[in-house]
Amino acid sequence: MDSVNLAVFASGSGSNAENIIRYFSNHSSIRIKKVLTNNPNAYVIDRAKNLNVPVRVFNRHEFYETGLIINDLKSDQIQWIILAGFLWLVPASITEAFPGRIVNIHPALLPKYGGKGMYGEKVHQAVKSAGEKESGITIHYVNNEYDKGNIIFQARCPVDPSDTPETIAEKVHGLEYKHYPEVIENLICK
Ligand code: GRF
């Protein structure tokens, strides 16, 4: 059977991207074919190159006002797009080209603590400030609104009064590394 080709989009550190690449290296039916980023300084570029995954850097004009990214994805025969810490809103041209085949991970229990500007430390700070007793991860389909697509999977972790945004982030990252690759695998191989 031919492999199913995935592209991973990331904007920053890329620890989830690396975890996904490692999980699917030598996989029988899923291949991470390319990493795409909007950020020429993102550490995800080094991570991908170290793992021999090609990288494409794109700018705002290319992403929103041309069909170049879709053309690139199609010529790489990409079938699924995995967002892993990708901060730009995905335009309708791309969601329409990959209907039901774009997935994101959010570091909180949506619908709480999502939306534009809610990323990274800001999410964990908001969870802490609200005195939440738990947080977690949400894996969801991507539509044209930030963090609003249908939810595929959630996992929870306790938040204790002694937790800081940093310790909440650690717990949430642990859940991300544990679950994101498996959820992707189950979606694609089901
Ligand atoms: C993760 O917490 C992910 O949920 C969010 O952005 C963060 C990216 O971290 N969307 P990394 O770049 O994978 O280390």
C-alpha cells in the first residue's frame, strides 16, 4: 500500500512536530513528507532538518494571496495537514483544498481558552488566573475560525493551586506528546 503523506505546519519551537516526525519514522503507512513554517527563525526548521524532513518557509503573501502553498502540497501528494504550534489562521482556500483533513492541537480544554491570541503561555496564564482545577489538550479539525472546528479528542490533567503557568505547560506538553501522534494515526488508519 502507498503511504499516506502528511505535512506538518509549525511556527516556533516544534517539539510536537519533532515528536510526530519521530513517531512516524519507519511507519508502515504514514509518512511525514514536509514541514512548513511561516517563521524563518523557528527552531522547528533545525529539528526537521536534523531528522531529514524537508522544510518550506513561506511568507504572508504566499500563504494568503497565492495558490503557491496548495500547489506545493499537491505536488508533494500531501493528503493530510497537521498543525503543531502553527499561529496563522488557515485561509479558506486551503481548508477547501483539504476538506476534513486538517487537524490542530490546542493546549487547553476548548471551547475554553481558545481563539485569536490564545496561544502558548497566554493560555496557561489564563487557566491559572481563572483558578481552574484542570486543563488539558484538545485535538480538533480546522475550519476558518481560530480553535472552532469539531473536536476529535481531549485529555485532561489536574491543575493544583501550587501550579504555575510553567508547570501547567509541562503537564499539557506531556499530554500532547503522548496523544497527538496516536490520535493522528487512528484518524488516518481507521
Ligand atoms: C503546543 O502547546 C501546542 O498545543 C500549541 O502550541 C504549542 C507548540 O509547542 N498549539 P511546540 O512548538 O510543539 O513545542
